[in-house]
Amino acid sequence: MADIKINPRRKYLRPEKLPHFFCSGCGCGQVLNYYTQALEELDMDPEKMVHIGGVGCTARIPVYIKTDMLHGVHGRTLAWATGIKMMKPDLPVVIFAGDGDLVSIGGNHMIQAARRNLDVTVVMVDNMNFAMTGGQVAPTTPEESVTMTTPYGSAEPRFDTCRLAIAAGATHVERWTTADRVQCKDAMKRALQHKGFSLIEIVSQCPTHYGRYALGTGDPQKVIDWIKDHTYKLTTADSISEEEKSGKLPCGEFYRVSRPIYQGTTVMSGKEDK
Ligand SMILES: Cc1ncc(C[n+]2csc(CCOP(=O)(O)OP(=O)(O)O)c2C)c(N)n1
């Protein structure tokens, strides 16, 4: 019998939790894949870290990681992270949150944690809707999108989470899409090495809900193509007209600075990144 090659990054996962919960073609699996690549390249051991998920599809990502994890209350990931950092300031804490989790119900927690420059990594999967509960409109839903709760199209403008985080005081902010394999992995590596509040937003396909309701397709590749058509890279921004950029999200490394960290009991200097 031919040898079966086992992916060495399986050591970061909990195979006993499989089969996983994600729909076929969901971007959460890609995000988990990029994250384990980042861990491997940095030689970081998730068993010496804490991972937090709120409630939602994205919040399930850390369930599959071999680590100490908290999973349970929608929108409260940063409250937990704050408590952990108060007691164990040097323990690496990584949060996986959906756009609803982080900037709808959890919006104020995000703003205050960014303001304090809490030393955590936040990976936000922006699938442009509340996926787990059936595809409702979210603060990140593009304007005019048909969703389960906006059958005539959403009238509200889309939130730019990265701009919000920078305005609130986050010290490392990047946005990429699930199609940006290497950039996502490298952004996560920068975040894991950064001292202070890192937000990595990953615009992701939800074929089951956003795809079907807003785009009329459940085909993951078609949703990814739509995302590619509705984003552009900061590095090419100068060569694109304002008209072409309209309604599209910029992607890239927006911001990375060093500033003191406040975590409840201590003010620590934000050491220079590696
Ligand atoms: C306090 C509270 N409010 C609402 C819910 C219901 N709820 C569960 S998941 C979810 C939305 C999840 O959307 P998002 O955070 O964007 O994550 P996704 O599933 O899209 O990855 C909601 C509203 C809940 N579980 N707890």
C-alpha cells in the first residue's frame, strides 16, 4: 500500500473534532490553513497560546486548533481577551471573529480594546453577512445587497472596519481576501509578532448565504471572483481611476506603528516589531 503523506501541520489541529462544521467552499477553512502556515513558519506552539472565538461560523475556527480556547458568547471576545491579558500579559492571545461578532454586537469592545492597544491578534473573517444564523444583513454588507433580511437590497452603507480600527487606535491593521494566500499568511505572521492591537480582516466567500442571496450563486469560485472584482490592492491604487475604485474595498497593509500597550494593570512599551 502506498504511504499516505500526512500534512505536518496536522499537529496543530484536533482531528477528533472532525468532520468540521463549515459548509463546502466556506472561506473559514482557508483562513485556518493560512493560520497554521503562519504558526509553522514562526515555529509557534498553539498549546502555549490562547485562542478565542465568539459565536458564529468564524468563531468555530479555533475549535479545530490544539490549544486552550474560549468559545461561547457572541461579541465578547475582546472582553475575555482583556481579562486574560490582565492576568497573563505575556500569553499570546489570538481571536477569530466574524464581522457581526466583532463590529456589530462587539463593536464597542473592539473600539475600546484598539484604543488601549491591547496586545492581541484579531483575525476577522468578513463574509459580508451573519452567516451562522442564516444570512442576515451585517454592518459589512455591501450597499444594495439582497440578504435574508433585506429582500429589496440593503440601504445602509458598508462599514470600513480597518479605517474604524485605525481611528480607534489599533497599531497594526491589514485587509486581504481569501484569494490572497501568501499575503494572508504573511499578515498573520506580522500580527503574531506585533506588540499591540493587530486587526487582520479577511474578506471571504460565504457561498451558502451571501452567494445565494446577494449574488445568485452558491458556487464558491464565483463568489471569490466577485470579491476579486470588488477589491483592489493598495500597491496598484495609483494606477486605478477613482471611478474604478468606487464601491471597492482596498486591500493591503494599511498601518503598523509602535505605541504603549495598556492592559488593565500595566502600561508596557510597545516593543519594536521583529
Ligand atoms: C448575544 C447573542 N446574540 C445573538 C446571537 C445569535 N447569533 C449567533 S451567531 C450570529 C451571527 C454570526 O455572524 P458573524 O459574527 O458575522 O459570524 P459568521 O457566522 O458570519 O462567521 C448571531 C447573531 C447569539 N448567539 N448571542
